[in-house]
Amino acid sequence: MENTLKGVLIEYGSDFLGPIPNVVVFQFNPEKLARTIEVPQRPVNATTRETSQAGEPPYERFTVEAQFSAADQRNSKNPIGLTMGVGPQLAALEAMVYPVKTQGGVIGAVVDAIGSLLGASSGPDPTQSIPRVASPKILFIWGLTRVVPVIIESMTINEIQYDSMLNAEEASVTIGLAVVTPCNCCNDKIASGALAYTQMAQDTLATVNLANAISGAIDLIQAVTRQVASSAVSVAKIAF
């Protein structure tokens, strides 16, 4: 039986893939994946830039619907499926949405609280606190030609069926992803490498398309040439 690649979301914690804190493999590959390439507006007038000058780089968004079911685990008497349903998969997905939990975040909160007490009369409070936790670093892998760093922009979870302990037995999750652009991940070697690899794969596919297009263009030119020649002969006969 042929092995089928599955879509994967991988959360990693450093520039080296280890240890990997969180992995979610799509139990069933979605039937469709919506891709949107957002092209920022390029303001063009006499005082800004030339029409041929590029603006901000385009960025890509994905919308994918993942399905999870505990039926196979329950049929095989797997204790996780019997006692938790699809709860572990859903929890792993949700963990990719929230900031990474670190001890520094807790200590930072204490330092902020002490600092605010000591400096309460020194001036107004800042309008925005300095973040002490990082967003999860996530790779979205979809086949051999798409490995991209992403952030999760939205997640809608539909729990469909429950057992007697109200554990979800099935779930459908709609996930909105946005590709992290190079300027936002230039210090992340894994993200930069993934983007470079995917761009190389896309360039290769575009080159293959060019080869096919040239072959088709040659056939089209030959067909047009024959048609023109035939029409010229017909006109010549009418003239004489």
C-alpha cells in the first residue's frame, strides 16, 4: 500500500530542531486548502516612487480544515482514545495559539509589579507593557514543496460528538495561517531555511511550467503558420 504524506504543524523552540515541544499531524488530510496571496498596496505618484519599483513584499495566508476522530483508537481499545477522545490533539493545537510559557515570564511579572510600586510617583504608566514571552515558532509542512514558517491567526473548533464523560470523540478544526515574511524571521535559521527551500521548490515548478509553455507555444505557432499559408493560397486562387 502506498504511503500517503500528511500535513503537519510543528512547533519548535530554538534554531535547532530539538527538543520539539509540540507536533500535530493531520489525522486525515483535508480535501482542500485555500491559499490567499495578499499584495500590499503600492502607493505610486510623482512624489513617492516609480511605477516599476516594488513595494512591500506579498505574503500568503492559508485556511485549512482538519478532521480528528477517536473511532480507530476506541475500536483498538487504545486507553488514550477511550478516556480522552480527541482531547490531546485539540489541546496540542490550542497550545500553538498562546504565547510560549516560560519561567522568565513569571519572574518578569513579579519584577514589573515591584517596579510599578517603587516608581509609582515617577511618571505616568506606560501605555503598553513590554512582552516577556514569545509567540510559538511553527512550521507548516504540506507535501515536499511547501515547508513554511507560520503564525496561527484564527482557529475555530467544532466538537461534533461526545462520550459519557463529555470527551469529544470527533472534531473539525478550521485553522487560519499566515506565512511569516523574511523580515520577521531573519534571526530564525529554521524559518529562513524553510522559506528558502520552499522558494527554490516553487522556482523549480515555475521552470517546469515554462518548458511546457514553450512546447505549447511552438505547436501554436506552427498551427497558425499553416492556417495563414492556407488562407494565402485561398486568396490567391480567388484573385486569379
